[in-house]
Amino acid sequence: MNYTGASLLIKLLERQGIELLPGIPGGAILPFYDALHDSRQITHILARHEQGAGFMAQGMARVTGRAAVCVATSGPGATNLLTAIADARLDSIPLVAITGQVPQALIGTDAFQEVDTYGLTVPITKHNFLVRDVAELLEIVPLAFTIAESGRPGPVLIDLPKDVQTARLTVADDALPAPGGRTAPRACPDSAIDQLAQLLENARRPVLYFGGGIIAANASHLARELARRLAAPVVCTLNALGSIPAGDPHFMGMLGMHGTRATHLILDEADLLLAIGARFDDRATGKVAEFCPRATIAHIDIDRAELGKIKTPALGLEGDAADILERLLARFPEKEPRHSGWLAHAADLRAAHPLHHPAPAAEPLHPVNLCRFLAGALPADTIVTTDVGQHQMWVAQAWPFRAPRTFLTSGGLGTMGFGLPAAIGAALAAPGRRVACISGDGSLLMNIQELATLADHPHLPVAVLVFNNAQLGLVRQQQELFFGRRYAASHFPTGPDFAALARAFGVRGHRIPATSPDPLGDIAEALARPGACVIDIPMCGNTNVLPMVPPGGANLQTIEHHHLATA
Ligand SMILES: Cc1ncc(C[n+]2csc(CCOP(=O)(O)OP(=O)(O)O)c2C)c(N)n1
């Protein structure tokens, strides 16, 4: 069949199984859009800002575990995508970003809407391509998906000059390449797994440190089973939340800057730390020299570069977490769980250091109480997205996540503006699932224009819940605690009426009156109605997310509620 570069790319995306494609058109990508018009398989989702399109694709990829695609034009379209690409890189999300480029004859001439997208994306992609010839698409497109999904997942960019989109190529059906996708990584040697089994066998106080890599590897059930057989407490990073149910007796909570005190105490006592798909991020470890001071460290990661990057492990195992855990479990046959005294001690620590919050009846809209109320009011399999700030940390601390891929948040880059478009992408990719976007009044404004996209899909069950404290709350908190209460640029002098704003976009909007006698009842009523909505919830402006490890401090130096109460 005779293709243009544009129609060939569509054909190859269809063969990849792509059905949803968020993006925004523009001059340099118009031949692609023209060909897209003929696709019966791919539904284009018209975002209102390319960053929104990138985060919609991320929402799809985070929910399904498969690479999702977004598209933008050259120049400003491409630069608007950069944040979403960098975000995918830091959180290891498989993403294929397609950008239009000026015709090859104009590259390097400062042509209209020309930027060096290839150059700009070198440091923030796993790999990137500038397509020079239409025939290269046959190799590049499947390879882009293979790179995005294999090993440590990540973003891949395909920059496509306009003349390549219009160039013609005849390809027989049987000459079309097989779709790309995840390839099996090199197997970790048996000897390393034997050594790990021995370390675990000898340990008296083992702790498992779960990272987002467990979810990426679809290994949550295996990691939980290891915890059970070892009777080992589990600490989770932000992006590992959901890999083990919050109610599981092994789960100690999130570690790190806003982690639970119990995680830090148990890590301090551990004699063996097994990190799985975790990268010893500074937000998780606090002052590295004082992190887990008594423990021998073993580290499983698919990315060899992570082994020893921050902490030198006694044993590093490179490979797929699911494969390694399965083989490790075979070495721990079902028998009486060991270390049961250690697990009981962990439970005591957890009980002794609960999350501080006022009684729900006294302060129903305290963010911890509100998160627990919302989790109870929404279906158990609700997908939660957040933006970045205090609200994000409250959700991480208080939402009882039960399953992997139910908590989508920008962990590594910490991008305000992630929540709404990620929620739209998640809802599109997981039809029938409820999606709650917990946002802050600062963050929501960063991609508020995507309410227009949501209005295009009014039946999507996306509820945006604005924890509205009239502030950049996490900034205000740091200024209170570490900058002598000098509140520079963290209070909003004015703020929009988010309910009215939602309605202006065509989305149902609710504002919970500050004087409501039953604010939780009002919220439940708004959530019970079908379709997309925004619920603006006013809350107290000076509540802090605690505990908190001061930036640069050791995890045991947490600021707790009682420190401030007596200060
Ligand atoms: C794009 C971007 N700009 C700036 C920041 C720095 N930052 C981190 S949290 C925060 C405040 C967030 O405010 P809001 O969304 O209202 O949430 P709150 O902390 O009040 O819950 C800021 C400005 C960021 N993370 N991302």
C-alpha cells in the first residue's frame, strides 16, 4: 500500500493498539492530523495546552502500565510538552511524544516555530529520534515503544519534520513491522538470588523498602508475599503507595520528608534493608549518612545505574523485580513466618505514633479527616490523582490505598498542574472507574484550561476536589517553619470562585459554604450526582502537614505536632 509518512505513522500507532491520542494541532504537524482524520481506531483528545496533553497521556500510562502517546506541533507546542516529558522521566513512565518539526530544508534557519526539539529533549527523555526519511518510521516507531516500555520505563520523543510527513512510501502489508513493546530484561543470576536469600535468612530485623518500580514491574503481589513470608515491615515511597494495602499488618506507611514516625524508627533499627525498585531519593532518605545506619543494604533494580548511586549496597541485583521476587520466593517455602516478634514490635511502633489529627466531629474539614471521609464516600477502586503541595502529602498520609495504579501523582519532578489532566487521561483509559483529582487552589490554576477538555467529555466520572486554603500551602508551611514566618508570595490576595469557573467551562461546579452546618453531607451530595464536577472546599489556611523532616535533616529529626503545640 502507498502511504504518506503521516498515514504510515497512524498505521503503525494503530498496530501498537493505540486508541486514545491527546494533543493539539499546529502547522508543522498538520499532515499527521489530516491522516488522523481517517483513523477509525484512534480517538484524538483535544487538550487545551500541550502540557495538559502530556499529562493526559501520563494518566493513561500510569493506569494501564502501557506506553501512551501525545502529540504537539513544533516550536511552542513542543516546548509546552517539555514539563510533562521531564516528569515522565523522573517517575519512569512509558510515554511516546510526537512533535511536528519544520521541513528539513528549513532546520537551522530560525524558521517560523522552529526550535531544536531534539536538542531540548536529550536530557529529559530516555531516547529521542529526529526522523530524516519516511522509511525510517518502520524502524523508529516500534523501537520507540520498545524503549519506552522495556527495562526502566520512560519517555521517548519522535520529532517529525513536515516533509517526512508528506513524503510517500509503498509498503506491502506483510512488510509492516511487528509492534514494539516490553522486552524481557537480562535475567539476574541465580547466585545473586541465593546470596539475597541468605542475607534475608540471617537477618533478625529485616525491613522492605518498596519503590514505584514494584508497581512498574507489576510485582506488587510478589513483594507483599515476600513481606508476609518474612514477617518483615514494609515502608513505601510516595510512588509505591498502593503496592501494599494501607490496612496490611506489614505496612508501616510512607517514609521520608512527610512520612510516618514509625517508618523512620523501624528503619533506624533494621539490620537488613531490602530496597525494591526504589532509588534512595533525597525526599525519602533525608540525610543519607544517617539513613538506616545499622542495616546491611540489598537493592533490587532494573536500572543498573541506580545500584550504588546514593547508597552502596552490600548486594545489588539488576533485573526485573517480578522475576527476581518470584525466584526469591521459591527459596522461602511456605512455613511459619519468621521474625514474628519483630513484626509485633513494628505494630507497637505504628500504634505509638499515629498520624495526628483532630477528632472528625471537631474538625470535619481537617485535611486528614477529609481524605478519610472522601476515601469512604468513593468506591474502593477509585483512582486518585493529586497536584503538588500539602494536599498531595495529606492524601499520601491518609488515603487508604488498596491497590497498585490507584494513586497517580507527580513524585520526582513534583509538578503543580499534573492532577487535572492526569485525571482526565486516567478516566479515559479506565472506563467505568471513578477518578478523584485532589488539588490545591494554587496547583489547579496551572492547568485549569483542561476543564474545557473535561467539558468535552462531561460523562467522565472525574471529581476535582479543591483543598482551598487561599495559599501556596506547602510554601507557606516552609516559610513558617524555616524562614521565621516571613510569608513571601505564599498567600493569594485574591482567588477565583472555582465553582463558577467550572460552570463557565461547562463543568458542574459546587462551592461548599464556609458556614455549612454539614459540609461533609454537602460534599457527599455533590459526589453522588453523575458526571464530572469541581467541588471547591474552603479550609483553614494555617494547618501544617506533619510530621515533617526539615530539608537536609535526618529522618529521625522530624518536626511533630507536639513540637509546634508547645513551641
Ligand atoms: C510547576 C511548579 N511550580 C512551583 C512549585 C513549587 N511549589 C511546591 S508546592 C507549592 C504550593 C502548592 O500550592 P497549592 O496547589 O495551593 O497546594 P497546597 O500546598 O496549598 O495544598 C509550590 C508553589 C511546583 N512544585 N511546581
